[in-house]
Amino acid sequence: KNKMSSWAETIKLWEIKRLISFLRSESKLEGLKLDNNFFTKLSDENITGDLFLRLTEWDLKEYRMTLR
């Protein structure tokens, strides 16, 4: 397995709190505008790691996540 698929397999198992904690702390994601509204939406919609990995570009736009 490559490193990316290993990460994906790990993230799939995460509950919402763990996913949000990772997204807030991962320095490689600094190019994304992830604000409190985004995290609130993930929580409100009960987006777990598995669901997060399946989000499409359209879904992300609905959550108002944009690249800097």
C-alpha cells in the first residue's frame, strides 16, 4: 500500500471530533480556508471520516470551503 491509501484507510475510521481535530491541526492543509463555519457544518451534518473522503467538489462548495 502507498502512504496515501494508508491515510485514507485511517481517516475512514474517524468519528467527527477526530476528523475536525485533524483538519484543524494538519499543517499541510493550511492552503484551505477552513473556518469555524466549515467545522460546524461538518458536525451538524454528522460528517465522519468516511463521508468526508467521499465529498465531491460540489459538496465542498456547499460547505463554502475554498482554496486560497
